[in-house]
Amino acid sequence: MSERAAPFHCPYCGDEDLRPGEQGHGAWECAACNRAFQLKFLGLLARGVQRNDGGGDEI
């Protein structure tokens, strides 16, 4: 992966005035509502993508 992904909106107030937080990787601060939050990638789901087409011809 390249640079870290930046959120576009605050999850609390929806404002776009976000700055990287001092707490480290994934931490962000919202200047509009004065809240700090952290983003973290948890991983991929084990079930993946499933097809639900039945395999037959549709009329």
C-alpha cells in the first residue's frame, strides 16, 4: 500500500475539516466538533463474494 487513506468526513458531525491526530497512525481530529477518532482496517471477510444466480437460464 502507498500512503495512508484519509477520511473525507467526520463520522460524528460530517464536517470536512479533518487533520491527522497526534496519537499516531490512523488518528484524526475534527476541528468542527472538537472530537478525535481513529480508523483501523480489520481485515477481509472470510466468506468473500458469493454468486446467487442459480446457474439456470432466465426467461
